[in-house]
Amino acid sequence: MQLLFNPKIKQVNNFIGSKANSNRIGFCGQKDSFQKTSDPPVDFEEESISYANFLLKGGALRLDPLWKLQEKDANNIKLKELAREYKKTLSIEDKKTLLKHEEKILWQELEKPEIGYFRNIGNLRKKKGVELPVVKISALNGLNRMLQAYSALDIKWENNEEKLKILKNVMKNTPDDSAYSFIIKNQCIIIASFIAPAKEKFAEFLEDVCQNDTNDKIRNLTKELLDFNKYDEAKLINTLKNNQENNDRKKSAIKALGLKKSGQLIKILPEIIQNKKTAKSIKTVAIWAAGRCQSPEIFKVLYKIANNKNRNLEDREMALHSLSMYIKKNKEQVLQTRRNIIAEKSELSELAQILLDKTENKFNAQDYELNNLKMSKEDKAKYIEAKNKYIQTQEKLNPQQKNWVDRALLPLGKVVKNIVENGSKTYIMKDTATFIFPKNAGQRDFYSAIELGGEFMDSNMAISTVIFNEAQLNRKDKHNTLAHEFNHNFTDDILDQNDKKVLADLYKQAKDTDKCLDYYAALDEWEYFAQGYEAFCSVYKPHVSMIYNDDYLQGGGSHTRFTLKRKDPALYKFIEHCIKKYNN
């Protein structure tokens, strides 16, 4: 889940990594028997930073001085004490205390990455040349995961002003030409969006980035976020009318104006949409905004686009979504448009049918997905039996939630049985922070993929056992977290070596040609495949989330099957190949 910051959506991202890529280590490495301590020795930070710099310059690693210095690491010693206590009591209060201390360690390592390098040296010495950037990424990943745990346990962030200063300094001290600078800065913005004590403070943070950062992608991102957080209708309209502004800025302005249902935007939308000189990317987001900024003239424009078989698929898909927003004012015309598209038997027919079924209250009916598939009674019974073994829940799912599960599993429904036999299950819990095996308390995960890992397992999930919060079932953007996670199980347990080789090649091609759906899909072939499969399972996404439908930075929860087919047809065909090969 997760996915870059969206001011409207609480973001959760639950994937740990594939079993092949994981490299789990303990939190202190060499020794596990320390004496209790109360106050931190004043020399630990200075000594550990000095020793880390010595090693980073090529100094030889000697275990005796390393162990002696570890014995001065009061934060790590306290971590072990709290972890031991939680293992004994398994109480929520002890869990909260442990999580807060883990958060303290992550902030310390983010502010002073040499300490993080020293602490996790067993893993980070493998990252030659990028050790300190990896420490920053790991700390930020850990804090990002901590957001989920804090949300589940209703823990409040503390000392947020000081933490914002740390994030500012990290961004300031991360040159654009340094390794992984964009990932580090991007993560800093995500964390700041959640911990800022007030909306105004986050706006101040973004303005500081805009004024002082030299990375164009980061500056454009912060400007877009400012459009939402510091809404100024007149300024945004001027952005649209200014020929000197780039298309990204104009798209951002339309998104912000559309979300606010701007009266000024209503006046100029028809011209933007119908002008042949309007850039395609701007036209598509304008068609999206036309669903919120409504007028009779705009409805006629949308109606014409949706019913035009010669119009490009992207515009027609968006127009069909936006027309749905007029269902109360123009019900018969909207319904007739859907029926016309269903009758076309085109790529949009399935979406039109879903939208029609939603209006007629059929979409969330019992077994909607199952009944739409041509399955024999025997195959259906086998699937339901396997699904009930794969999905473990604390409470009975309602029909809408069951359909959400079926949407994720049915394209590969016949392999669910094999996945279960390999030991994989999915736990849908009221929270994930307390459903962690006690033996993992206080430990951290690191992976071979630099952009992943570093989080404490207390705020995380277990490999091959997908665990996520029940809130994922009701996400407003309808991102199908289960489809993403189920795909990881499929890749680990079912996909053969030949197809894994094909997948690796597809990922490399997509990365080289900028065809990955979003920044998360670009991390590695496993996320590339999982994000693509989630999109493949998503014929429909709500109109409000379609604003990010084709957005590389913020589109993780909003892609549809049409986005995938349009942007990465090779991955689309590979998923079709997998369904045909493994689901027979």
C-alpha cells in the first residue's frame, strides 16, 4: 500500500519482500548478553561515529573493539530489555513502549547515519560506496512502517517540530548527485506529511523545500502538494493561463482546482478539453476534473467523448468515470451511454457493465465476481475451499469484502490451493502491529534491494504470511492490497524459473524505457509484477482516485487494467500468459 503521499488517503504498504531477496538480521549483530544500564554513556555517539568513519575509509573490522563499543550503546541495550519484557507480557502497553523506543532509534540513525552504519554493520558493509545513503533509506523506511503501527495502536507522534528539523537537514545534506538522493528526499516528504503538527507546518516544510532544493522532480512534487495544502484558486487559474508554465504544473493546478470544484475552472474546462492544441496529459486530467466541476455544457462535452468510438481509450475511460458523477442530474443519458458501450463489446464494455451494476446495486451483491465467471460447480467449490484456507480473518467478511477478495484471487484462482499447500496464508487483522510473532520483537529486516527494508519487525509482517489491516478492505481508492500481496505468493510459490527469467527481462526493459507503472513498481521485478497484477485486477477504481491514474509518483493506488495495457503492454501480455498457463 502502500505509495507516495496522498493528502486524502492514509497510506499503508505491507510488503516485506520475496523470500529470495530477504536477509534478516538481528538488531545488534554479534552479542546478546548486555548488562542493564540507565543513562547513555556520553561518549557512545562520538566513538561510534569515529569508528564508523574509520571503517568507511577502508579500515579493518576488528570484533573486540566493536563489541566493547556495542556495550556502550544504551539505546540498543534498552531495546533488548523492552523486547524481552514484551515477549514475557505480550501486553499492548509494553508493545507501545517498545515501538516508541524503536522510533527513537530510527530518528537517531536518520540524523546521524554513521551510528546506523555502526549498529547494522553486519549488513551494511555489503553496500560498498552507498553505506550512509542506505542507512538513511532504512531509517526512513522504518519510520514509514511505524506510521502503520502507530495508526493501528492510536499512538501519537511526539516532538514533531524537532523531527521536522531533522527531515529538513537530511534533505539539505543530501546532494542531488549523491546515491539515491531522490528516494531519500521523497521519503522525507512522506514522513513530514504525517508528523507535521498542523497543516500550516507541513506547508512551511514544503515551501522550504521549494525554495532551497535543487532537484527539479522534488521541487515539482512539493509544488503539487502545496497546490492542495495551500489552495489559492486565482493563483492556480493563472498557472493554467500562463504559457510559460510546464505541463506538470498545469496538471497539478487542474487536480487541485478539480478537487475543490472550482467555479473558475468550470468556465474554462470546455475550452481546455476541446482545444486541439491542449497536451494529451492535460486533456485527460481535465476530463477527470469535468466530473467534479459540473455544468450542462461540460456534460455535453463528456457525453460526446464517451460515446465516440473513434476517441482514444484513455479519454473515453476517464469520460465514462466522470459521466458517473452526473447520475443524479442526467440519469437516463448516463445509463444509456453505459448500455451503448456494453453493446460495443469493446475494451471498455466491462467497465461500463460494472458502473451500470453499481448504479443498480448489483456490484456488491453476494458472489458478484464468482457469478460473473464461467466456472463449473466443481471448480467453484474447490476455489472456495482453497480461499477459505488462504484467507484467515478475525471476523466474517461482508459480501463487498468477499468480492474484493475474489477480485484479487480469481484470475489465478486454481493455484490458490497450491499456494496454501506451500504454507502461504493471508491474515486480515484488525491491526497488524500486535500480530507479530513475539520472537521477532526488537529485530529489523534488511534486504538485498537497497530501496527496501530497514524497518523494525514489530511494525511489520512476516514473509510468506501476508498480514494487513482490515482498513485495507475499505480503502477509498480501492487499491486491492490483497491482489498485490497474493501476487508475491504466486511469484514465490508457483512461477517457474523460465517465467521468472522472462519477468526479470520485462522489468529491465520497462525500467530502461520508463514503462513502470509507478516509482514503487520500479524498485525491483517483484514489485513491478505485483503492481501490474493489482492494476490488471482493477477494471474499476473510484472517480476520486482516478486523478492519479497514470501518475508515476502518486499513482500506486489508482492504476486500472487500461492503465497497464496502455503503459506496459508487455507486462499485460505476460499476466495473460500466466493466467492461461497456471490457471488451467
